[in-house]
Amino acid sequence: MTVHIYGYPGCTTVKKAREWAEAEGLDPHYAHFSKLPDLKASLAEWIEKAGIDSVFNDRAQTLKKMPESEQQAITASDDAKIAAMAADPRLIKRPVGTNGKTVLTGFKQPEWEAAFR
């Protein structure tokens, strides 16, 4: 089985997911969010399969450092969250892992084992 993992290479959680997938022989394919040809289309797919609350990182330091009015504007609607994530991928919960059918965000090994083994 092939698992696609998306995120930032410097993120320790992304590294853990990649290392786990390699150790499990899952043939992981990694891509940096900014290298995706159409991030908005990928977001739409991930949100359809996992839900907006799983994909949008409401605990991101990027969000917390914004003025309150900007935070409220972003979190006011799903469309605003999607636009914000497309403009600034640091607002996407990472890593994103998918096998084409299932999409998981964040790396919780038991969940990834259940979904991707």
C-alpha cells in the first residue's frame, strides 16, 4: 500500500509519520504543501473525506499570532478557513496522510495503523 504524506519537512510530527510509514513498508510518498500543484483541490478532497475540523489547525501558532479580528474572520466560515489554508498552509493540521480512500491529520500511530496497514 502506498501512503501519501503532506506537510513540512522540519515538522517533528511529519518526520514521525514518515519514519513510521517507512518502517511499516508502506512506500510513503512525501510532498511539501507548497509543492502541490493545486493545494485548493487537495484541501477540498481532504475536507470531503476527513472534515473541515480535522484539516483546519485551530491551534496553529500562525493563527494565534494574528489580531483577534483576523482570527474571527478566518474562523467565521468553512469557506474562509479553506481560503486561509490555501493562502497559508501553516493553518493545515499536519501531517496529512492518505491512501486515496482515508485521510488522517496529525500523527497518532494507532489511528494510522488501523487506517493504513
